[in-house]
Amino acid sequence: MIDCRFFYKALLENEIDFFSGVPDSLLKGISACIADHAPAGRHIIAANEGNAVALAAGHHLATGKTGLVYLQNSGLGNAVNPLVSLADPLVYKIPVLLLIGWRGEPGVLDEPQHLKQGLITLPLLEALGINYTLLPDSDQEAFEALGRAAEHMRSTGEPYALVAGKGIFADYKREAAPASKQAEQPGSFAGEPAKRYALQREEALKSVLPALEPADLLVSTTGKLSREIYEYRAAAGQGHEKDFLNVGSMGHASQIALGIALNKPDRNVYCLDGDGAVLMHMGALAITGSSGAGNYKHLVFNNGAHDSVGGQPTLGYEIDLVGAAKACGYKLALRAESEEEISAELERLKAGEGPSFLEIRVRPGARSDLGRPKTTPQENKVHFMEFLSSPDRQ
């Protein structure tokens, strides 16, 4: 496996000293190492992968240097537009080094939401005209591969990709950041202390789910939130037909829920979202707020972190999500932290007309033994659609 400190130093030796991206579980070691060592302003955890490409492009325009963009291969969809209409040699010809975590790699066991993207990752890079190398798993070979990538970008001015499979990077233990660095490094360390929040997300869920009515519908965001909902239902002896567990498509749960709410105006639709997902496609707030969907309830569990891929920080604690929802047209926007506040504000949401919004601030983290759904995504879809269409369940 590649030592993360070694790889970071190799990037600097190749004059790659600006870093941006969206965290990925396969790259959590190297992204944590970058967060520890990159100077202020040189590492930005982006809202989405397309933003990260644009940040690297701006860095190149200002300095003439190449930036590194790290991402899970599922994020290539977000990055395609700036890669082909900004960085491509037929347009501005801007070098960007992509470090891609290869989830769903053929022959490697993975979750169903990663399988298709894993199959098309290399063909997609080929279709985009982006040269790539499968990153070797030894320090010296990785150093040589990085050198060839840097030379290609210097000679052509084109983007290049290093594709990292499972287990390529060694584990990395975060170093404690001094207070001055916390303040100087937006998107990496800054933020309101998480320890002051009383509940973790799973604990907060136990105040939310029992309060829903029998006919209510639920759409949950990708990651550990959906896994916790599934386990709650199983432990309570309940079925899973009320819940659409959006195991992929990060950032799109709110619009899935809105599409359902507009077509089922007699049913309350709850979107259970995360701060990272909301930030990834924040324009969706404006669409929802202007929709007039009176049956739409948007609950955001804000733990200030990308909890499912290593716990890297978001800006969730630093911005006013409630104020943003109000500005985007939500008729009611509230915040809660304790069990008592969650129960009280949920009652206000249930009684009021939507679209309505509740931010629930929680501590980051989850159980180490958290399981995964036993049903397939297609089985989940069938059961959910049957629940929507069955009159006796309304």
C-alpha cells in the first residue's frame, strides 16, 4: 500500500500543491493527510466534484500550476460538464490531476449502487479523452506513475486521471490541528465544535420515526442515515415499504421526494437528508421552496461531516441552513438539537403547511457495527411503489 505522507510529498515534488475534492472512503487516508499538511487556502473540500474541477481550473489560471481533484468515481457525473466544457483541450486546455476512487471495480465485492459506475469508469474516461493510469500499490511505482502523469499534463496541458482501487492507500491517522490552523483552513478544520450537540444522528432518528403517521412516506439520503433507518425498522419489527432508501445519487433525495409529493398531494412526504448532500446540490432548496408542495417535509440531519466516507468536515455547522431554506421559499423553517426540541418542532411541521424545513443538529459518528439493507434496491422500489398505490395503506 502507498504511504499517504510519501504520496503527498511526491505531489509537491511535481509542483502539485493545490487540492480540492469530495471525500471518498477509498481515498480517506490521502485526503486526511492533505488536510493535515496543506497550507491555508491550498485545500478546499468542495460542495461537489464539478466545483472542485472549477477550483483547480481557477488555481491554474492564477498560478500556471496544476491542482489535484480527488473524488469517488460516482462523482464523475458531477465533474463531466467542467471537464468537457472548461478543461478540455478543445476549449481552454487546463491541466487537472484527477485522483479517482474506483468503487464497484469489476471483480471486487461492493454495494449495488457502485456496480454500474465501476463498470463504466474506465470507458467513461476514454470517452472523455482523459488519459489515465491505474495507480500501483507500492510507493516507488506510484511515484513513477505520478511523474508520468505530471509530465503528460506539462506537455499537453490536458487533464489526467490516476484511478485508485480498494486498498491502494494505507491508513492514515489524523494529526491534531492547532487552533490557528483550524481558523485558517476553511473546509478542512473550521467549524463549530460538534461535542456540544447532545445526540448522534441515530439517536435523533429515534425521536423522528415514531412521530410519523402510518400513511406518511419517507425518502432518505445516501449513506449511513438510510442504513440506520433500515435497522430501526428491523429492530421494531416493522416493514420497509414506507421508506425509499436512496443508496446512491448523493444530493438528489430532496428532489426524489419532491417528485413524489407533487404526485401524491394527499400524503405527507418526508425527506430525511444530510448536510453534505444538501450542500452538494443546494439549488434544489429553491426549487422545493417555490414548488408549493404543502405536503413536503424536509428534515436535514446536520453533523458537519461526510460521515459515511471517513468523517471529513463539511461546512454544515458554519452556515445558516434554516435561513437558506427561508430565503428559498420554505413556508416554515426550524432548528432542533435535543429530543424535546425535535418532538416539539416536528409537531409544528406536521400541523403547518409546507414546504417546511427542520434542521436537526447532531454530533458526527455512527455505530461501528451498523449493518446494511438486506433487500436489494429494486426490491425496495417495488415495495415502496406498492405502498404508495395501495388504498388500504393510506
